[in-house]
Amino acid sequence: MRRATVVLLLALTGCAGLSPQARWQHADRLAARADWQKLRLPTDAFILSAYVPKRTVPADTLTIYIEGDGLAWLTRSHAASDPTPRNPVGLELALRHPQGAAAYLARPCQYVEAIDAKNCRPIFWTAGRFAPPVIEASSLAIDALKQRVGATHLVLVGYSGGAAVAALVAARRSDVARLVTVAGNLDHRAWTKMHGIPALADSLNPADAWRALRTLPQRHFVGGRDETVGRRVTDAYVARFPSDQQPEVVTIPDFDHVCCWVEKWDSIGF
């Protein structure tokens, strides 16, 4: 088995031995240490989870971090029953936000108990992980987070698959001042082709939204050792833009898909 396939399989499986409850509790502990709390955000399609500082401080600009795909698959042919991430990199980045108001938004069905598991079907964390209902629900949840602090502008930060959600949300809004991604899957057609895995047939593709994004300030961080997504996928996204409007890409040579974004977030130059 090629090394890249092994890396991808590890990314897909996470750690199947950890129960959803253990993964929820891990996130709760991380948040509590930073004096953040969990929120429940109802939307038409899903009930989404978020983490925010316990103390609400009014702000003109709110930075919202969007989580990665989490535990989407147990194997290449068996979807997970709960997509809550084992290693919530997006949450840890939010908790280390350098300055200003910040919040964290989970993906549909992550950190959601059975009573709130509205529409929690595997399609929404597998082939339809970036489907229109996912993007619409995420945008509605972002409205609620924005209203909570009275913000007028947003900065969206997406990690891994959360980058696709961030870009697709930004493409349909007029209040996003900046888009930042970390190890982001910004062209899932290029990603599935690179790994020889089935296409995300029920998902929107951020690269197709380039016209709506071409004037938006963007910065995309890529790990030089990232074999899960990597520079090839980011380059496929950037290539869709006219040469004079291509987004900024920052490659950090010693980082991979997980290491060492959280540890170095304060010094990266977000």
C-alpha cells in the first residue's frame, strides 16, 4: 500500500475506538480550559453545534473557524455513524485565535446528541459533505453567531474540509471580509482524483465558485508534507482564477495535514 494511501486511510478513520461521547467530552474539556462554552444552533436542515467564549464582547468583526470533515469513514466502504472528530483541529485553532472576537462552528452532526440529530444521515459527511443543505445550514448558523456579538463583518477560517464549507459560504454572502484556509480541500474533484477514490457526487465544489470569490481577500495555508490534501489540490483551486486575481498561498515546508498548525498558530501570521 502506497504511503499516501495509508495517510489518507488514517485521515478517513481517525480513531474508530473512541466513542462519540468521548469525543464530545474531549472538545468540552478543551473549550472549558479556555473559558468557552457549547451552543446549540437550530437551522432548517440541521441542528449545529458551536463553541464560543462564555463572555460575550460586542465586536464589529467576528472570526469563525469551521471544523474539518471529522470521522467521515470507518473504512473506505463503511461510513462512520457519527462524524465528530477525534482530533478537533478547527476547534483548537479557534481557541488559539490571536486577537479579536472568535467562534467555532462544527459541521453537521458533529457533537450532536441523538435528540438533536436532525437529518443526520451519512450522506452529509460522505458524498454530500458539501451539499447545498450543508452550506445553507452553515450560513444560517453563522448568522446566529454574528448576531450574538453584533458583528457586521466576518472572517471565515476553514480547516481541511471546513475550508470547502468556508469558501462556499463566503461565495454566497456579502459580509465576508476575508477567507483563510488551513490544509484546505478547496477542489474536491482534484482531491478525489489524486487519491483514486469515488467523487463527492452530491457536493458543491469551491473551485466552481471562483467567480464569486475572485475579489475576496484570501490566504490559503498548505503543509509542505501534507499527503492528505496538499499543494496539488490548492493549486487546482487557484488555477481557476484569472492570473491577476489568484489568491495567496502560503506553504509551510515542515507541516503536514495535522502537524503543526495548532502548536504554531500564534506565530504563523494569520
